[in-house]
Amino acid sequence: MAEIPEFSLSGMTAVVTGGGRSIGRGTAVVLAEAGANVVVAGRDRSTLNAVAQEVSGVGAKALAIPCDVRKDEDISSLIAAAVSSFGQLDIMVANAGIFQKWASSEHFSLSEWEDIYATNLRGAMMTCMAAGRQMLQQESGGSIITISSIQGVTSIEGTMAYTAAKHGVIGMTKTLAVDWATRNVRVNAIAPGFIARDDEPLMRDETAIKFVKGRTPMQRWGTPREIGLTVCFLASPAASYITGAVLAVDGGWLAH
């Protein structure tokens, strides 16, 4: 059976922020399986090193770079390290993010709002801008994939700051896609539903289980690998006519 060459990432270089666990880890491994060199970035060096070993285990080249996306200098150093090590940057996965405390909006603090904004929106923006500037200099261009959420499209009670930030990620993604559409840089977003993290406490909470299964037509959590496979498609030449899209990977949540 012949392979479809447009699905291969052979010879490409990918950077994954928030790459040390869960969606980031699953994505890094899938991209490696598709043939990419992978730079995993995040705040915990031990988890990054573990993921880099997984990536190397499937035969790809790996690099672990500590990076806090709240710090502009860390992002600049990350892009420079990727290009210095592998020659160029073909794929950027802006995945780094944090969640908020579940609380009705009137109980939400400004300090937590600022933490969510700094990582989930400003951090994603600075990541995309640094990657985009590099890709615009390359004849080959590149593909940027942001990780938003179903809460970037709809809302869930008690998550005002997270929802606002993820809406912002989608607005940013669409604008960058339009700005760079004729310059060979594609920008797309993924909107995951409830994805089982490496350690998922909600799956031990009967109220949360009832809530997630009751609202998700497929009645289960998604997996990090399922997000990684979607990233792999959007990053590949198979998606060469797709930019500015928001692809829900949510078990049918948004179909209601």
C-alpha cells in the first residue's frame, strides 16, 4: 500500500510549547512519528527531558528547551535555538496554557485574570508572532497551530477569564491567517473539548463525569493523541489549502 506523501512531515522542524505533558506531549510524539524534528518547550525541565526521550525513541531528533511564554526573551531564545539546531522552523504549536479556578464571575480576582491573560492569550500571541516572523523569512513558509478550546467558541459557566482568553486566541488566529495568507504561512486553531490530561482529576469526580458525559455526544474524554493527530494534519502539506480554520476536536460538544 502506497503512503500519501502529503501527510509526511519528514525533514520538517516543529516547536511545541507546553510540550512537557498532556496535549503537548501527545502532540510532540505524533509529530515525531510523522518524521519531524521536535523542540519541546515548557517550564519543567524534567518533564521536557522525558518527552524528548520519547521523541528520540521513535527515531526523530529532539531538543528540550525551558521556556516560559510569559517572558518575551524566552520565546525569542526558543525560536533561535530551534533554527540554530535544525536550520529553520516549519511548524509551531502554540499550546502552552493554564486553567482557572471554577468560580462564578463575581468571585473572580483580577490577579487570576492577569495570570490567565499572560499565558493563554499574550503568551500565545508572542509565540505566534515570533514563529511567524521566522517563517515569513523562509522560502518554505510554515504552519502555525494554536490550541484554543471549545470555550473559544462557546462558554461554560464559571470560566470567564479562560473563556475570554480562548476566544481571543481564535480571533488572533483568524487575523494572522488573513494577514499571512499570500506569504505561505498558514495559521489554524484547534478547539479541544474535554481532553484527559496525564493526571486527570475530573475523571475521579462523579459530578464532573456526569457533566462531561452528559454534554458530550460521544460520552467520553478525548485523548492527547487525538489532538496530536489533528495538529499533525494541519501542520502537513495535506492541509495546504486550509488557513484561518477552527477545527473542533470535542466528541460532538459544539454540535448541540
